[in-house]
Amino acid sequence: SFLFCDEVGLGKTIEAGLALRALILQGEVQRALIIAPRSLIRQWMEELREKFALTAWFFDGQSLQDVGGRIRLTEHPWEEDGIVIVSRHFVARAERIPAVIGTTRPWDVVIVDEAHAARRRVFGHEGPNFMLTLLQHLQSHRRFRCLWLLTATPMQLEAHEVHDLLLLCGLDEPSWQRWRHVQDFQGF
């Protein structure tokens, strides 16, 4: 899992697309879920198609649609193979979270654009917002193999908000401890 933190316009979508394509070609990824603001969904779909020859299917609550307008009807969008893209405002709603985390197979990768939107509530509320809640549930129910969080504004967040994102990626422990776990895993 990774936290992509490039400035606006420096190519987080391109970086994620390159990595996604490479992993698909290597057979490491069969199922990907992209969660993005509604205003960026078409950009994601066009860039994946034009730059990487990848088809992403936008789920609008009724059907799956690709950038060319082809439609696939499905009763189980969260079980689909390939790349499924959804609006974060659509997916991060209390009534949808059980369906998203209730998949029979985990996603190989979940990509969250504008990940800084997954945060604790403001104005005196300490709990996580629905987006952070969704990601925490996906993590705790092991509904993904890896998580890529994309944000251009990590330094504009409060320290606890950046820490929340690092926790989602499993990047909260010091590097020497992570190295120790790798060594233990490899039988050193």
C-alpha cells in the first residue's frame, strides 16, 4: 500500500495508471476499485483508456458504463472483475458500506483519489467521516490486497489526519520494524 503525495498536476493519476497497467500485465491484478470525486471520474476513465489501454467501468448505482458509452447491467457490481470506478460520494454512504465490504473476493487494489477527504469529522465531531469509515472497514475486513491513496495536500492536513492515512496503508511503524518483519517473513 502507498500514499502518493505529489503536487497538483504532477501526475498522480499517471503514476497510478502506470503501476496498475504493469500489475495487470504481470497477472497480479484482476480486480481494481477506483474511488474518486465525481468530477474526476471521466478524466480517470479517459486517461486509463488513452494512455494505458485499460477499460474502467463506472458504476452509477444502476449499471456499469465505460468511457465509450457501452453499458453492462449487473446485480453485483462489487463482485466484478476488471476496473470498477465509483464516486466517493456514492460509495461512502452509510447504507452502501455493508454491500461494499460484503464482497466474496477482496479487491487486488483499491485506489482512492483525493484521499485527504477521508478524515475525521470537523466542527467538534471526533469520529471518522463516511469515507474514512469505509476505508477502515475495507481494511479491517481484508477487502483489498493493497491500497493506494492519492493526495496533493498532505501537508495541509492536521498531523492526526496524515497519520490516519498512514495507518490505512500500514505505514505507521518505523522502517526498522517493517524491515524486521520482512526479515522474519523471509526466514532470516
